[in-house]
Amino acid sequence: QRVFPDEDVPRLQKKGVDPEYINGWACGFLQNPKREEQRVNEAYEAGYAHGVEKNAGGFEVWIRK
């Protein structure tokens, strides 16, 4: 599956995905350094890992209800 950040980020936002996950995903995708340890949470970590992998799936767990 090809990943297009300019399409995937708005898609995640429309689906109601946790903003922390989206931020982590974008940072991981762009290979930015992780946040400081005190500002990292589970959603950010999951998003960052998926972003590094260029994985645009797996976000369903992070949809806010």
C-alpha cells in the first residue's frame, strides 16, 4: 500500500483518529526525532511506529468514540 501523507493525514482526521496518534504518525513518517520522554504517550508511540514503517493502516484502534 502506498502512503501519501497529504492524503492520509486528512483521512485519519476525518475518521476521528486520536490527534496524538496522527502527530506521532506524521513525525515517524518524516523521520523527525521523537518528542521528549515526558510528552510521549501510548497513542503517539503507536503512531510514530506506524509512520516509521510507512504503514497507513492499524489506526482503527485509535479512533475516538
